[in-house]
Amino acid sequence: MPPPNPDWVKALKPSGVQGSELLEQERAKSTLDTDQLAAFLFTQDVLDRNARILEILQADPVFDKSQNYFRGRTERIEASLARAKALRRLHVKHKWSQEEYQAANELISEPTPYGLHASMFLKTLQEQGTPEQHELFLRKANNYEYIGCYAQTELGHGSNVRGLETTATWNPQDKTFTIHSPHLTASKWWIGSLGKAANHAVVVAQLILNGKSHGPHPFVVQIRDLVTHEPLPNIHVGDIGPKFGYNTMDNGFLLFNHVKIPHINMLSRFSGVDPETSKYIRPANPALVYGTLTYIRSSIVLQSGSVLARGVTIATRYCAVRRQFQDRDAGEEETEENQVLNYTMVQHRLLPLLAASYALHFTGRAMINIYNENQKRMSQTRTAKDLDDAKRGAGPEELNPGSDLLADLHAISCALKAFASTTAAEGLEVCRRACGGHGYSAFSGIGSWYADYLPTVTWEGDNYMLTQQVARYLLKSARAVLAGKNPDNSISRILKEFIRRRDIGAAFDVLGDDSDLVDAFAWRVAFLTFEALKHRDEEKQSWNSLLIDFWRLSTAYAQYLVVKYFYDALQDEATKSALDPDTVALLRKLFQLFSLHHLEAQASEFFTSAATTVRQIQLARTKRSLALLGNIRPHAVRLVDAWKFPDWQLDSSLGRYDGKVYEDLFHRASEVNPLNDIVVDPYPESPVLFKKLLKEAGQKAKL
Amino acid sequence: MPPPNPDWVKALKPSGVQGSELLEQERAKSTLDTDQLAAFLFTQDVLDRNARILEILQADPVFDKSQNYFRGRTERIEASLARAKALRRLHVKHKWSQEEYQAANELISEPTPYGLHASMFLKTLQEQGTPEQHELFLRKANNYEYIGCYAQTELGHGSNVRGLETTATWNPQDKTFTIHSPHLTASKWWIGSLGKAANHAVVVAQLILNGKSHGPHPFVVQIRDLVTHEPLPNIHVGDIGPKFGYNTMDNGFLLFNHVKIPHINMLSRFSGVDPETSKYIRPANPALVYGTLTYIRSSIVLQSGSVLARGVTIATRYCAVRRQFQDRDAGEEETEENQVLNYTMVQHRLLPLLAASYALHFTGRAMINIYNENQKRMSQTRTAKDLDDAKRGAGPEELNPGSDLLADLHAISCALKAFASTTAAEGLEVCRRACGGHGYSAFSGIGSWYADYLPTVTWEGDNYMLTQQVARYLLKSARAVLAGKNPDNSISRILKEFIRRRDIGAAFDVLGDDSDLVDAFAWRVAFLTFEALKHRDEEKQSWNSLLIDFWRLSTAYAQYLVVKYFYDALQDEATKSALDPDTVALLRKLFQLFSLHHLEAQASEFFTSAATTVRQIQLARTKRSLALLGNIRPHAVRLVDAWKFPDWQLDSSLGRYDGKVYEDLFHRASEVNPLNDIVVDPYPESPVLFKKLLKEAGQKAKL
């Protein structure tokens, strides 16, 4: 640590109106009840719980964040492993629930080497293991004697799971499987918690029985010695190296050279190998496997709102503190500089994202409700046809969309996962840039958060790949509607309404009526769906030539869903009874801003589908959006306050609740930054680089 | 360094068709002469020069890149300082020109602590110093006895230079200036080369004479001891801490506590203080100061093409090597997976950026030509009016646009700097994501390049701020045209043509005629300009309420310029004589793709301005773009080869010329990654984190 600032520096304050005063003024300008809104967003129980956990974490020096931004990769892994261990001990000590443990992880806000153990490894053992396997593996895993990971992705294969190269070959003689990596591209890759921490892995490998492949299946494999933690023989394992972000996680690689495991190590709740006959036992219901993926995608949708809200909180507070230039139309006597947040260009970048954070929050809630509803129905009404479909190995996209919620849910979760995570990721970068130069400092707290979040647009289904699945579902739905089938689901109703009105045309009043605004988004989806169907079924265009259209279609569908769920949430009686009418009215402005922002951005699709008039789109772009920005502006700081991020969680100089932005930036740079411990030799002819540490220099000077 | 791979791992190869074969096939598919095209883009002399320099750098271990992605901040500064010194010694030894030194820096591709010394410090001393000051400061600076930086930006002030808080108060008694930081926000901030390397700074401070401020002026201040390199008394200086990128640079902070400097330290070629009368000497021509900024912006435009081309090169090669899924319409017998580059969705993301890299290259060339033309004219024909304008302190935007090229040049450089750097920065991130999961690995080589480039969208004029200056120029030009003035410059011609045809309407054949495509972009600029003028002058809308329109307007203007310059370059006889007709035809496809891509993305502006028909825009989106993607696809790898980036410069596993992508990813992860030297203790109850180094473990095992 560098020496403290000299006294004359300590005496300095920022010039002009202080950041703390500016944020106080902001909060005084709006009467929005942030506590009420926060309790509505999260429930008071959750807020209280988070406060309790925060206190515990802050008291433990292992969770101290002050060095986070300065550490190199090895030191970061060291710190995050220490935190993972400490968090596990707290988990046990305080008898935390899974939700509480998760809340603690969110407050820490960095992945740790226990991350994949605590999620996918345990979940896969639980869901895909038999009771015997639970006893054998899960008990020890729950107890952290076995520390594991989920090894699916390979160096040569990500999205295409069926193309995985690792093999698990059944040996009838000794009733074992041989796990093997036949090629370099078979190396497991990107596997979280594998690089350093895991001693076990669930390895997804092609099951080979009598020379025939039965596709990818999960196997439990011990990879490191339980005492020395050295790799076992014929296993090559390690960390894959630094990444754009996520560097507190030990993503790893793993290769096998004919490694034998016993029969019991194949996770066989759903499918397996009969050890006596060496016959394959088919899965009873492959839809259940899709269930896990759908759950993960739904969780990504649920998180996306608060992921984005974090960046919006930081940028909004800082743009209220930062002042730059006088207003050009202000008189000569105006000498105080203008808060950056007053510029419409900044509002235009930031406030639609503020609206998006709320929109995604309500969408995430709706998504989870649909997921839970589906889980309930699935366990109740499984039809004979479903079982037939399942037995012939149909993916959910091939299941009849009318038969249950599964196909709807799958499409909705794919469309929303792609849209929500892209919106959150790209929105964070917009927030970072809206902070101007200081957004680039690590102390802004946005860059690392963004970099850590980025893989979300690729994993659990690449966002572009997913749009094909959504399009397939929409095309299938359109074909069903045209064939006169009448499934009573949301998408069919939209498509039928479009057909009904197509000839008389639509003229939705997107500026005058919020429900018309929702209908305009639905209309565009139907229009694009039938266009795509015509290209595919009538014009027989190749699938590949339609991928761009499919991506546009899926995005349109996702935007419709978000607009719809946001609208529905505000119509809900529970909302109206929980919140002041003024708060609901303000949220409605956010709804309008979000919707019109996307309508503007995709104006040409609304033009060509004739969902509304050219004049309304022009007005939306000019007058209406500007008016909404002006309406929302006074409440911006309170609207981000309602997310209730503690400063400790944000770890941002720019996003401090108290507005002491410059003091904090300066403190971290001058008094924490370890580079300021060092004096260099700057001359080109000198081979010396670091002359000495300042601290020593200071001590010598004193002597 | 971790131990080498075991023999059974060494024996593994990637599965299926090897990356090297795939790239060979790609190169065989196209007859594009990459050497000819490269010589046209850069000249053969430059290519030969770069090859010569590359050889020198590769021979010196200080420039070895293999550890770059693994180092922490302090180690990175250590390495980059060592490189800066070595490069300076090579500069002297090989008697390099400034261009050769610059070329070496580009091959190294990381900023060093000498960066701002070698550019802004020397340039400012040169341009703003008197001959006496050259003798006193510049000679030693050129010799690296003085190592300096350019200290303008402050903690509280970036874009608004007039708001800087640091003061330089003239003391008539002893003929000195007192440099002082009255507030914390006065701290110089973000200053490259200041944090560790500099012993001098050009400090931009408010000149105070007899209690009156005369605005910001440059002063040379010694900040560290020339022998001990410790900060001088009453100076607080250091590194500002880690950033999103640019971490090999020591961006610094600097505060002064009433530090006295002699009269000679005010750089006074243009303005100064008469030491006898204590009177202010006004600058003879403030336009010259704007000249430097314009030069820097023009350089940013020039670089943007190759900045982007680097990401496009990596992504294109990798997408030709990476295979994933079979084509959905391919028959059952098709078992080989498809090259990712064959998917239209990937082409749609990547090929318009390939086109943009060429478009920006030709635009940058045109920009530099205009700059040089202007410099020549400025030195020849300075009118009496110019001098008058200059004396009353008018900025270039207030100079009569017809009087010389300066106002045009200023607006063009602002518009293009904003558009080109945004396109390059955001394009790099698109390239990174187009690489799928592996794009996230540090070894992709895109992430760090992107992160280092990002400040370009903020510095030398924030890209959003700049659009106001462009709009001001366009409004002024429109007013001149409406007033019947007839300046013969490009923008006036566009505006007049719009007025002439406004009543009969435009119907540009954007699909049939390339010059019509250029005209459609011009038409849209004129339409948006007169719209904005109406809002401002007739409807008296506030400046602030128009900022979003201004940003759209400036972007439209920049896009027009790029389209126009690209078109002109292809029409040029020099181009036609230097290149095969086939190559010119291929470049024309890139021109069309770039233009139609932006026409589609901003379709609603082309709709409302009625630049072309709705039908043409729809066709552009569907049929035409897809056809162009298909036309360009076979030449994609050769088109990126023509940029001639050596592998050493790209430092990317994914972008290797030989296609050995997976081998290189694996080698770096397994055999170079220092984290694989470490064995952790994974158990939560154990306080131990790192058990030992593998190497030791390996040695023990052998004993």
C-alpha cells in the first residue's frame, strides 16, 4: 500500500456543489417511495435477509473488496478460493438456505471456484442420479468431500452437444466404462470449477455399446487424488487460462487416456446400460432433461433486470453528480455547469435502460411463474401422446404446441434468454460509456461486472442459435393455425387475430392507448411469422438463407413478450394495491418509454407491417419520447435507489449512494493502488526498471 | 511455467478436417491477389519496412509476447517499460524515422509508458514552444533526458477544457507563475505516461493575470527529481489505478500545492505574458491550435479501418476453421459439420464489418488528403477576414464555411472520428462474439485489443459531444444556402440539390446504380439537416431538446462521407490501374454491402426522407444483401489476408494464418499458463489455499 496522502492534499475538496448535495437535491425533487417500491420488487423479507447477510460478510476480512481491482490472475484465484471456503463455512454455521447462500454470492458479486460444484454438479447428481448414486456421490458432494464440476463443452464443440467427441465405451467383460478423449478437440473446455478446485467431474460422453453410439450421457469420474489433489493417472487437467472476464473462476480443460470407471458411475435415473444384457435402457421422458435447461434460461431472464440495474444505478448517480458545460440556451450569467443527466442525449442513452431494468424484472417474474405452472402441470397431466413423443426421442420443439405448456415455455425461455441477456450485456456497456472517461476506470465498477456477465450471451444456448428454435416454434404454430387447429395458447391467439384483421388492416393507437401498444408488438410478430412461413413453405427458401429473418423474428417475439408482461404487471390488482397510484403511474411511463424506444429502433418493421401509422411513429420518435424522458428525469435517482444495491455490493466510486465520487476515485488511486508503492527508473539507457519501493524510500528519508 | 504435456496428450490431433487444410481450401477457392491488394492498400515499401522491423523485434526477448495475457498490472507495467526503453534504443541504433518507430509500436500493439512522451509531449513542445524553449526543453526531451506527458484532463473536467481548474498565476515581482490545484477535482487525471515515467509535464492551466483569467494555456513543469525520480516538493503524483484496458500505460494523477515556475516555462509561441508589462499577448491564430486536434482526429479515422480489420481477420479465419452442426437442409448422409462461416447469420454479422474495414481505410486516406490539402492552403492564402476572426477568438465552427477548408475539415473530422471509432470499437466486440465461446478467451486476441481501443470513443472529443459540432456546422451551412450564399463546398452542393429536387421528389435507384446509392445517403443528410433547422430556427426548440436529432444527423453525415469516399476510391483511375478488374469488382461488392447494411439499419430515415422507394429498401434487406453475402463469402479469408497482419502482431490462437487454432489454444492453456503450476487445497475446512507448485510435486514424484 502506498503512503497516505500529504496533509495539503487531504485538505482538498471537490469544487462547486458537492456530489453529496447534488444527490440529496435529486432525492428531494421526487416523492417516489423507494422503500415501498423495493418491498414490492423483492419483498421485505428478502430485503431484511440481504441486510443480515451483508452484515456477516462485511465483518469478515476475507470478503474485503478493497484489493479486488488490483490483483493479478493467480492472486484473484487465491482470493476467490478463500472466499468460497469461507462462504461454505458460513453456510454451515448460519444454517443458510440455498437462497441465502445465493444471496451471499450475489453480494460478493464474483464467481468462485466452488460455483459449478454448488450449482450444476450437485443439481445433476440430484436430478440424474438414482438413490444408490445419491448415497454414493451426492452425500459426499453435499458435504464437500467430493468437489465437482459439470464437464460437457469441449474444445471443438459448444452448442452442438450431439457432436461431443469424448467416448464412454461399455466393457461387458468387467462391467466398466472406458472414458476416452480420441482427439485434441475432445478435451473438455470452459468447465467452471474444473481448472483447480474439482476432484470429481460429471463428464458428458458418447455412450458406446457394442460399437454403436447412443448419444451423450453423464458419467461421474474422479479426476484428482482426494489427499494430494494431484491429477489421477491418464488424466490431464488444468486451468484454460485468462479470459475477458470471469477470472476468479478456474474454468478448466480435461483429457482422458482410456480411464476405466465402474458401471455405477453412469448417472442412470433416466437411461442406462443393463449390466447383465449390455442393452441400452432408453430414457422414459427426455422432456425432463430439457426442463433443466429451461430452468437455467428462465433464471437468466429473472436475473437480467438486476444485472442491468446495477450499471444503471452507477451511471444514473454519477451522471447526477457529474457536471459538464453550461446549458447552451442559458443566459450569460449562468456559470454553474449543468448536471450531465440533464442533457437529453444522456437521458436518451440511460433512461430507456432504466426502463428496461424494470421491464426485465417483471418479465423475469412472469417467466418463473410460467415455469412453475408448467412444472405443476407436467407432474399432473402427462398424456399418452407425450410419452410416445418422448419415447421416439423428440425434442420439445417437436412436441405438439397445444399439448401442454412445454413447447410454449421452451420457446418463450429461448426468446427471452437471448433478448434479456443481450439487452443486459449491451446495456451495461452503454452505462459504462455514459460515465464518460471515468467509466473506463476499474473503480467505476461497471467494466468488471460487464466482463463477468458477457459469457451469458453465449452459454446456455448462444443467443443467435436460440433464435432458430424460437422461429421453428413460431412457424409450427402458424402452420397449426392455418391448418385450422385451435390450440388455445397465447401465440395462436395472436396469429389468428392477425389473420382476422389482415384485410382490414391495423391502426393501433400506440401513443394514445397502452394496450394498443402491446397489440402493435403482437401484430409485428404475426406479420413477421407469416412472412417467414411464406419464404420457407411456399418459396421453399433454404433454412440457412432464412437465419437472419429468424433472428429478427425471435427478437420481435421477445420484445412483444417483455412489453406484454410489463403491461400485465402494471394492470395487476396486486400491483395497484401494493403501490401508490403515483408510483404505478411512474412505472407506466417506464413501460411506455421502453416500448416506444424499441418501436423507434425497429421502426421499419412497424412501418412495413403497417401496425401503426407513419405519423405515429414519427411522433413517437420526436415529441413523445422526449416528453417521457422529461417526465422520468426527476425520479431517476430514486428509481435506481429502489433497487437497493448496497455500496459494498456495487464496489463503485461512481455509483456511491452518498455521491462522494471524486473523493473515492482519488482515495483508491492514491492511497490503495499498489503501483504507487514503486519508483521506476525512466531512462532508456538504464537497464533498471523498478528502482525501489516508495515506502522504503520514505523510511530512509525519515532516518 | 507448468510441465510439458504428457506424451499421450502430445500425440492427439484435432478431429476431422484440420484447420490448416480448411484455410488452404479457403485460399484455393478465391483467385484474389492478396499481395497486389496489400501493396495497393499500404504500398510495397511500407510492407517491406514492416517485415524488416518485425524481424528485429522478434529477435529481442524483451518483446516476447508469450506471457502478455498472464501478467498482473505491476508486471505489465514492468514489461511495457522495459519494451519502451528497448524500443527507444532500437530507434536510435537503427536510425528509425518517426514512421518506423510508429510501425514498431503497432507491431507490439500495446501502449507503453513512453507513449505520451513520444507523441503529445514532443509535439506540444515543438508546436507551441519558441526557439528558446526548443533549446531549453525540446532538445533534452528528444534525447529522453526529460521524459514528459501532456497534462490537460482533470478529475472533474474532460470535454470542457475551458472549465479546467488548475491555475497558473503570474507573479510580476519575481516573474514567475504559481501552478496550483485549488480543489481535489483540479487534479490532473488520465494523463498517459505521468503515473510512473514522466519527470516533466506540459500542464494546461488557467492563466491568471492581475486577478483575471485568460483561459487555459500550456506550461512546462518539472514534477520528479531527475536523479532519484521522486516527486518534487508540493507535487503529488501517481498512477490512477487499473482500467478496463490500457493497463500497460501508467495513466496518472497530479496535484500542485503552489509550485513556482519561471516565466520561460509558459509555452509561448502563440500567446504569452509580457514579463515587463505583465500584459497578456493574444494568440495570432487560434485556428492553428484546432489544427492539432483535427490532425489527431484524422489519424483516428485513418487507423480505424485497420483496428477493425484485426478483429475481422481473427474472426473470419476462426469461423472458417470452426465447424458446428450440419446444414439443416443437407441430406442425412451429410455427416461433416458445417464451417460456421457458411451460416448466413454469421456472414450477416461479420461480412459487413469486413466491408467496413475497407470502407474506413479508404475514408481515412481521403481524410488525410483533405487535411494535407488544408494545411497547404492555410499556409498560402490567409485572408484578412480570417485574421480578424482569429483575433476575436472565434472557434473554427464560427469561421465562414466558404472562406477555406478549415470549417469543412473540422466538421468532417468530428463526424468521421465519432462514426469511425464507434464502428471499430463496436465491430471488434461483434467479431469477438462471432467467435462463440472461444472469443471470450484471452487467447482470442480480440478482447484485449478491444479493451485497449475503447477509450478512443471518449478521448479527443467524446463521440456524442462531437456530433453537436457537426450539427452546428450543418445548420450553419443550411442557413447560408437558404440565404442565397453560394459557397462552393461539398455540403452546400448537397443542400442545394435537395432544395432543387425537393418538390419533384427523389427516387434513387439504390440497387441498380452505385452513384444513386451515394446520392441517397446525401439526400438523407440534407433532409435531416433542414428538419433540424426547422426545429431550431422556426420552432425555436431548445438546443438541449435537439441533441438526439443532432446525433442522428451527424451519424447520417458521417455515413454519407464514408460511402462517398469509398465510392470515389473505386472510381479513381489510380485504383483501376493498380488492381485487377476482378479485385475492383470485389471491392465494389464490399462498397455495396457496407452501404446497404447501413441503409437497412437506418431504414426508417430513408423511408421518411423518401430517398428511395419502400420496395427497394425491402429488397435491399432481403434479396440483395443475401446475394452480396454469398458473393463475398468465397473471398472472405483472402480479403482478410490482404491486411497482412503477421501472427506475431495478432497474438491470437483463433486468428492464426495456418489455422492451427485448437493446437495453439491448448498449448497456451496447458503449457504456458502459470496457474497450472499450482495445486490447491480444495476443502472448505482447510485454511490452506495453495498446497504447492506442481513442478516441485513432479520432481518429488520422480525421486
